[in-house]
Amino acid sequence: MTERIDDLTGLIAGGGVVVLSGAGLSTDSGIPDYRGPSGAARRHTPMTYQTFTRDSLARRRYWARSHLGWRTIARAAPNAGHRAVAGLQRRGLVDGVVTQNVDGLHQAAGSPSVVELHGSLDRVVCLTCGNLTSREELDLRLRQANPDFDARVAAVNPDGDVDLADADVTGFRVVDCGICSGGMLKPDVVFFGETVPAPRVADCFALVERARLLLVLGSSLTVMSGRRFVLRAAKAGVPVVIVNQGATRGDGYAALTVDAPLGAVLPELARRVDAAGPAALPAVPVGGGVPVGTASGGDPAPVAV
């Protein structure tokens, strides 16, 4: 572990870093992921854009679940990992953050220049007029429309909703857009069946191609939405470093992998960078695409397929 953090510190010290973060970075804030060690098995079919827009009963079920789950997301606070990334940005070592998360915790920790790849749960968009409103405003309107609605919540899912029985959502009232009077409201996030807006993807590709190093934090890179940036980095000759608990689908492209909790690695990394000062950290040269092992020692990192 110590040796790996030494290597990681040297790599980050060279600056020009772009961070790609996933759900594993937010688990210490009480938001579970699906695939990591603390992941929650998905017990319901993920909502698709097509189902949300075409099926009023499914839409009501979604908003009932999300209305309860939002309380946990809204209360979540940045953890030491988020603060460490923000600190590295303040030091000028991290040029930008691309996050797959929709919880807003990077910004809450003080990070500027965050690209929210999949949007954010704290915004709501009208699919008719395009008006954006805050989730706090919608939460108030839903509470007013459903003053007696409550249900026992066992756990919140990574995408900000909860599992409810059909009986629990009977009678839940969905509200429409207050600007165009009747427009369908949707969280400003990318649902299954939607695509990330092309300009947003292009901005992320440009960030990666300009980077000296792509640092992946807490993502299994299972889906192409995030993995494509690792593939683009490899194609552009930009070294990739991955810090994650467990193997990822990008390990075969990584110059360094650290298999360890982010809540332990990132604060220690930030501490070492701060202690060394701006001129005392030699950048360790890296060779793209060669995994050099895990945090625990010399065995090669496993590659997930």
C-alpha cells in the first residue's frame, strides 16, 4: 500500500491530471454503489427513458421512490475523498473532473470545473418547455401534493431512489411543470435508453486528450459510458491510473492500479502532496497501458472481462 501511494503521489505531482470518478467515491458519504464491495444488488428493473415517458403508472412509481430517496441524497455530505480531489485542484495538479455520479458531492466539496456526465439529481427538467428548476422546489411541491405519503425505507439505491411495494405508491400524486402548465417533469439525469448529450461527451474527450494523466477513482468501468474515456486516453497515449476496490474493465490499459479504499488512499495522497510542497515531488515517469500490480504487492492486477 505504501509503495503504491508513493508511486501515485509521484504521478500526480506532475500535474495535468484529469479525474474520472464513479460511484465508489461516494460510498463513504452513505450512497451505495452497485458493483463495489459495499454495493447493493439491484432489486428492480432500472427506469428507462421510454418507460418513464410512455407509462404514467411507471412514472408515478418512479417519483414516489425518488421522492423518498432524495432525502438521503440531499443530506449526503462530501467525504474525505471528495475533499482530497478538491484540494488537488486547488494545488493546480488536477485540471478537471468528469464524474459519472449524480449526487453533486464534488461541487459541494469545493471542486470547480466538474463535468457531470450523467447529469444531477438536484435539477429537474420539463420535457415540454425545457425549463430547469431545483429539486428542492419539486420536493416542496410533492410534499404539498402528498402530505400523508410516507413509507419505511430500508436502503437507498445508488441512483437516488428506494424500493417500494406497489401498494406503497397507490395514490401518490405526480406534479407537472409549473411554467408551461402540464409539461412532464424528469430529473436532469441520463436514464437508461438515453444518450449523454454529444457536446458533453466531446468536452470530456477534449479534457482527456489534453491531459498528462487520467486518474480513475471508484469506477468499475463496466459500462461504456465511462470506459470510453479510458479507451480514448489509451489511443491518445495518455497514461491511465486506476484507484478502485476490485478489478475494473480498464485495468489492462492502466499504468498503475491501486486496489484499496478511496477513503484511505486519497486523503493520504493529498497529505503527502501538501507536505512535500510544490517543488519537492519528482514526477514518476509512466508507460501507458502496462498494469503494474495492486496496492498489496507484486502480483499483477486482475483484469475483468
